[in-house]
Amino acid sequence: MIKALGLADGADGADGADGADGADGADGAGTLGRITTRPAVVRPIGRSPSIGTAPGEDWHRGNQWPPENTEPPSANAPLQWQQNNNAHFTPVIDPVIPVTIVQPPRAWSTFHYSIVLLTEFAQAWEPPADLQAQLTALLAQATGPQAAQERANLDEAMEFRPGVLAEALAQKDSFTAFFQGVMSFNRNTHPATAYLVQGALRIAQYVAMYYKDIYQRARPSQLWPELIPPIVVPGHASFPSGHATESAFLAHWLELIAGPGGSNVMPSATGAESPVTRLAQRIARNREVLGLHYPSDSEAGRIIALSVFTAMTTAPDQYPKMRDLWAEAKTEWGEFLQ
């Protein structure tokens, strides 16, 4: 049995960022933070037979690790290996503590470095008063004059469940594979982008949960039993949609580093009808089809994503780690133009 800890709107963990430490670099093939019954030890060491036999012996001695015998076995014990000369966990630019590291931080798992980026964001970001005012006004309309319209929208969307269910379930705990498919990248081809993607998702989760806690909006299925979601309803409030916040935020970053605003390697990756923007809209809408979110939840997520993205890109020096990673990601997309 495997219990996946997924997106802010899928479960309570993180989006497909390496699978686990033992499978790091699997390009989102796994779901980060999995609780699994598989053994945690990935390189068990037992007692292996020696390759050769010692003089006068017709049997193979056993070797633990480090090896107890030379090869072929003799009366001499193996020499102790010398200590290696690595000075840091990952390559660094400036060794003065706190060190300045080379981007991308290759030895880090994308998940764990995403927490570093989230920590930097949490220290610098101040929730804007005008953003909360905008969200409050949106929610007042959605729960007042537009409540009947939202209900009718979700009732109609249920008709699309059979056709989109497999897609929506694939996006439940991880949707990075969809963006990778649209833009044709992975951790091997665009390592800095892979780190930036996971950092962006953690930041978007953080902000989405911040506002969910403020508004505590009931889920649609709590109000309207005819919606009967086909999956377990996530254990957090409805407004804003985490999937909408995360996918829209990620789309903004991908447009910046790969589209005309970046290296211009993907002119398609920008604008209201760009593939990444439409994909983000689709991911959010699929959550409505499942009966998990109102359309206004999705709209709130898009508003938040744009606000946070604008704040980070207009004052990049407040987020130096993300700034440096963004610059490196932009460079690596440009390398494909050569």
C-alpha cells in the first residue's frame, strides 16, 4: 500500500517532486513524501563471496563492507580508503557562511530545495491588503448574488465527469507532468527549471493555505449533495482553489523563462491563450467538474497567483535564491536556440 501526499488540493503534501530521495531525478514520476510499505533501505549490504580464493583454500571467503579481504584474498588486510576532498554538499560560489551556492543546487532533491525557496519567500512576503480586499469582494459576490449561478455551473459540469475523470485523477496529486508534456522539459534537459517549478508550487501552496484559513469556505459538496464527488474531498477549505493557484502561478513562471519575456525559445508560451495558461485553466476547471470547487475558487486562485508572481518579479532582490534560479532557468532555455 502506498499513501501519496500530494498537492495542496489533492492531499496534504507536495507535488510529484522526485518521488522520494531514493528516486531523485525521476522527473515527477513519483509523488513526493510518499508513505510506503516498501523498505526504506535502498542499498542493503550483506556478505558477498570474494572473487578469488586464498592460497591453499578451495572456498571463497565472505566479504562484508568495507571488504575484509584483498582480492585475491591474502594474509594482508585491505588498506583503509582515504577521506575524499568534497568541501560542501553541493557546488558553491562563495564558501563564507552562509554560503552562496551554484544554481541549480545539483545535489539537493528538488523537493527539499523547494522548502528552502519557500522559507525565503515566507520571510520576505507581506500579504497585500488590496489582495485580501479583492478576494473578500469576490467571495461576497459568489456567496450572494451569484450563488445560484455557481450551483448551476457545477450541476452542468457534472455531465463532463466520465470524459475527463482519468485526466482529473491524474492531476489530483501531481500535474507537473502535464506542463512537462506541453513544454517538453524534464530535470535532465532543464535542471534549473525543474527546481524552479517545485519551488513555485511550494510557494503557491503556502499562499493558498494562508487564504483558505482566513475564509474557511465550505466545499460545494457540503452544500449541495447532488454533486457527490468521485474522490475523497481534501481536508482543507474551498476558497481559493489550491490547484488553480498552483497551476496559474507555475504557468506565469514558465511563460517568463521560456517565452518572449525570457529567452524567446517558445513564442507560444505567453499570452492569454498560451498552452501553459490554457492548461492551468483546464486543471482548475477539472476540480470544478469533480465537485470540489466553485468557479469563484478558481478565479481567486488566478488572482492570487498573479499578485504573488508580480510581487516576486518586480522586487526580485527580496527573493535572491529564487532570483538566481530564475536567471539560470532562463539561460538554459536559451541554450536550445544555439
